[in-house]
Amino acid sequence: MFLVIGGVNWVTSNVKEAKEIPVQHPSPRYIDGPTGDAHNLVTSGLYPNYIFKKGLRENLKEAQRQLQSLPVVCETNATRHKRDFLEHNVSDLGRYIFLLENHKVAIRD
């Protein structure tokens, strides 16, 4: 009792296509009150945002390369400022990597 038109069984072909379609999951949301206003959970800050060690190591290597490419003696305020900024950036990235390696879970504030 299947619908067969032109030698094609449309019911079974539709079932096959429906099984092959990937599942679409709704985006995570939260409801903020009795009125039912829905907001995106990822952009709200309530969703844990994890930092990956590999990206931090790449950023650290790039910052160290930029720092080493600066001259040893800084003659202008711009180069002093850039050196201070890069030194601060390198120390922060080193501290972040140390914290991630020594602790199992890290959640950004």
C-alpha cells in the first residue's frame, strides 16, 4: 500500500532521507523571569568558557618572538612602551599556562 509513482517508492525514500539528516540541537538558552524572556546562554557569561592550552602556547611563542625582535636598548618612549607591554603579555601567558597545567578545571571570570 505504498505510494509508487514512476517505479520509485516515495515512502521508503523519504524515510531514508530523514534518517540521514543530521540532528539539529537548539542553542543553549536561559529564561530570566516569569514572562519567559529567553536569552543566549553562551553570550550571557553563565556558560563556562574554557581556554585551550595549545592556543596559549602559540600566543606565548609569538609574543616571545616579538619581544626578542626588539632592540636591547630602548631609545624612544614607543619602544619602551611596546617592550613593557610584551613583557607583561609574556608573563601573563606564562602564568596562565602554569595554572592550566597544575589545575584540572579552569573557568574564566
